[in-house]
Amino acid sequence: MVLPISAAVLMLVIVILLVRRSGLKLVHAVVCALLGFYLASTSIAQPIHTLSTNVAGMISGIRL
């Protein structure tokens, strides 16, 4: 459960930076957030979750 919270915080920071630095309008950020909520309630939610879990596993397996 730690991973989804960390990913959500990371995405929030990225959106805040995009709004402040890159000219992303707040309305566009809200629309993207709503799209995420709608995707979470569809049948594509499980493949997205599996993909993000696999990518996180690959990243955590990288040794620097």
C-alpha cells in the first residue's frame, strides 16, 4: 500500500510543477484527474494497476 500513496504524491508534485512552470492550466489538470477517476472505475483499471506495479518492481530492481 506504500507504493500507491508514493505514486500519488509524486504525480501531485509533477502536476503542481506543470501548473506553475509549464503553463498547464488548472482546468486541464482537473480534467486529467477526473479522467483518472473514470478510468479507475472501468475494466481497464486492473491492467493499469498491473502495469504500474510491474514498472515499479523493475525500477526497484535496478542497482546503481
